[in-house]
Amino acid sequence: MPTPTVSPAPEAVVEQAPLDDETRFRRLFETGYQPLVAYARRRTLNPAAADDVVAETFATAWRRRADLRPGAAPLPWLYGIAANVLRNQRRSQGRALRLVDRLHHDPLTAAVAEVDLELPDPELHDALDRLSFDDREILRLVTWEEMSHAEIAETLGCSVNAVGIRLHRARKRLRHELDITSIVNPDHR
Amino acid sequence: MVNDTPNPRPEPHHTGASDVPSTPQPPTDEVLDRLRAARPVDHNPLPRPDGPQANAFLESIMSANPAAEPGGSPTPPPTGETGDDRRLDPVLFADDAEHDYARPTVISDRRRRRGGYGMILATAAAVAVLVAGALALLPANTEPALAAVQSAAQATAEAQSGRVDVTVDLDAADDIGTGMVEASVNGRFNGPDVAFTIGAFDVSEDGATEDLIGELPLSETRFVDGVLYADVDGEGWIGVEAPEFVGAAVTDLADPREVLTAVEDLVEATEVGPATLTEPDGATVETTQYRSVVDLGDESLSQSGWLAGLELSDIEAEGEITVDLYVDGEGWLRQLSVSGDLTEPEGGPGEARFEVVTSFYDIGGDITIEAPEGVEVMEADDLLGEGFEADFEAEFDEEFDLDTEDLDE
């Protein structure tokens, strides 16, 4: 299986030199587009739904472009906006989306739910889905996006210490959910 | 698809050069390892940012809301708005009580407005320096009043136990805007163990008040036997073994008795007369009030060299700082009040008014500070990531530099 990379080149960071809005945003787009698509797909499990998240994220980023400080890493900022997009989508779609979420992990209905990504360890994903959005997100940022505490703090808009505390709690909760799963079905380990 | 990148398993990002301090990865454990291995695998190609579809999308969003002002200026808020458009932007400001911290652009706003808060911080820092200078540089005097307050401060500082309330009230203004800080802390101590709760922490800029206590995750903090316990988010206690490099500093900062050491530097005090203090439970206590006043216009202060070695030495202010001390009949220092009303020299627009009141009561009383039961105590590295110490120091240095830059503005 080929393993492409979406890591931006070192120069693909919003530069400190004064640039006009449009140039800065174009560079932000070049840097963040593919990582954001990958981020959104891992959460929506569907490229079309991910495209919607990416579109709304960049539209919001363009409106709020002045908030990205010169020299700041763009991805934590973009992920923070994307997390709010996802959160808003979940809230607006309510039960329907939660139902689809459940269907995502049901092999019999996966095709109906248009899950286009392969999900290793479905038991773990089931346990992950039972956590709150915030618990899930901090765990995913650490493991799937491989972000540092400082980057996550930028993303979530909280302190580095708060990241450590929230991650500790989220790990405990996920471990608890996995323990429940293993009790219900001892084969799942 | 010519413009797409094959994407069987996209790699995580690297943010590249950034002003985000590099923090080591969180500790590895079985759950996180399993989660890493369970990352969804995307067999679909990733679209390229320079592909026609992405380009069309980019042009559409940029043309839909073109730059209002060249050079990175923010889009002006709608008429009548203050610029804090959290109510107008449901994406950025997800109005969900469960997720009130996840507002990255609110934080960004704060950082962008750091000049404003910098003004407040600068004023607070200046106050701290000036108070220290005032306490140390008052004219030499050997009146009995001085001996009385210093003896009382030492007695209270050495008390085995007690309770303390601290209130901070600061208003500042300059030609940029106005700022305010109001805070209160309730604490208790027993030997080396300390507990405190932040009762209020409001900050405002240009009249818009923010309740920071709503964002602070801590509701109570205890230092017991060198372990920091915090009730975070009201969801229960956590315990962290204080790292060596912060242990003494943190406990000193948290110990309300530390403020009393400044009284040792006093070189003058006069007796004002009897004064009645009211304790939190409504009881009254008769005290003798003593006062020290320093005129910042006194050349001995500016020429003393006390401020010369500090980054804040270029901050100039006119006015008086008043230090009031209240000693009860048993010889305890019951209250220390430091207040001032400062203005910018030569008719400048800057001004600041502040009052910091530290009240001690129930001194020597039966104060119990215990470690919460059943709390797992973690090593700091386990909680914050291995190697946190170096990154913390780097972050601190960066913050300090930022603040001094603010002061230079």
C-alpha cells in the first residue's frame, strides 16, 4: 500500500513578512488544504461530507483571516475552526447524524451510510463514539493528527495544562468504555 | 484523477516553523497506542490544493467576501457591533455550554488584542514594582509604629494556621482604551499546606467585561505534602506531584503569607488610630491602623536605582501609594491594604487606580487541609508530557518577552 504524505513543506507556513490578505490566505490554503481534507475525512468517514466541512472551514477562515497571527502555525488554527464546524453540524443534524454515525460502524449498513474509509479495530471506534465530542477530539488530535500539547492548546483554545488534564480524563474514559466492551464481549481485546 | 494525490494512509501534519512552543508528545499507553493503530484508512485520493476544483473553491470564497482592507486588517464588524462577533458567527463561536472552551478565535481575539490587555498587565506589573519600591524606599524612620507593624507581620507570617481573603481592584486607562481587573481569592493555610479558591476574576476592556473565572477550570486548589490537588471542571480531583523546578516557586506564589514578607522592607509607618474590621462571618475585630504613604514624585524613588535594573523602569507615574496595616490586640497583622491613584506625568492620558487588600482571620484556628481521598497522584511528566520542564521555561521566557514588548508600546 503506497503511503503518501500530506505534510506541508517547511516553507509552507504563514510567513512573518507582511503580506496582503489574499497572499497570506492563498499560502494558508496551499499549506492546510490536504491536511484538512484528511482530518475531515477521518471524522466524517465520507469524502463528500468531508468536503462540506473543508469548505465551511475555509470560508470561515477567510472571514476571520485577521485572527491568524503572523508566524503562527496554520493547522492548529484550521483544526480549531473545523472542530467547531463539525460540532455545529452534529448539533444541527441531531438524531439523524447520530443514527448515521452508528450505521457507519455496522458492517451490514455501512454501504448505506457511505463509509468510504477503512476502520481498523471497530470495537475501539464503538468505544470512541460513546465519548463526548470533546473527549474524542482531543484523543484524535493526539493520536491521529499526532499533535503536541502546545498545538492542541492552540486548536482548542485552552492552556497547555488544560490539554494535559483533559487528555488524562479522556484516556480514562476511553479505557473505561473499552473495559465495558471487553466485559460485554470478552473476545474483543 | 490527475490533480489528486493518492491517499491510502495520510500522514499527520507537521505544522512547520511556528510560534507554538514545541511540546513533547504525550505519554504513550496502551489505549493511545490502540487508538493510533485504529486511525481510519483513507483509500481515496486527496485532492491537490492547486487542482481545478480546489482553485475554483478558493476563488469563490475569496470573491464572496473580499478583503476589506489590504494588509491583513480584519473585516470591519457590522455597524453597531464591537467587533466581538461571537453571536454572529455560529461556526467560530459554537454556543454550546458543553464546549465553551473550544473557541479558538476567541483566544485569537485576545491575543490580537494583547496590546489592550498588555496595558492592564503593564499597569499591574508597574503597580507591583512601585509597591515594592515604595515599601523599600520610604524615608528612614525608627518610630515604634514601624516596630509594631513589622512584629505583627512576622507573627502572622509564622502562624501555624489561618484563613485569608485577597481582593484586587484595578482600573486603568490610557489613550488606547480602558481596562479593569477585579479578582478575589479565598484561602487557608496550615503549616506548609495551603488551599485556595478563586472566587472571582473579571477583566474588562473598554467596558466589555469578561468573567474569566468561567474559563478557569479550577474551582479549588490544594498543596498538601508537596502534591498539588485541583478540582478541575467540577468533575473531581486530580493530583500532581509538584516538579522540583516549580515546587518552591508555586507554593510561594500560592501561600498568602508571602505578602507579609514585604512588610519587612518597610522603613516608615505612622499610627492612624483605632479601626474596626469586619470579618467574613460578620464578627468585628478592633485594630490599630498604621499607614505608610509614598509620593512617587519623590526623587529619591526614581533616582534610587530600585527601578533602574528592571525592564519596567521606563514606566513613569505620578501620584501616591498608600499602605495601610491593621494590627489587632493580640499582635496579629489582620489586614494589609495597598492602594494608589496614579497618573501619567506631564498631563498624559494614562491613569491607574488600584487597591489590593489582604485580610487574615481565624489565625491559629483549627484549619484542616487534607488530600482528597482516592485521588490518583501523577508525576508532572505523566500529565504534561516528558520534558515539559524545558518547554515550560521556554514558553515562560517567550511570554515574558511579549509582555515587555507590550510595555514598550
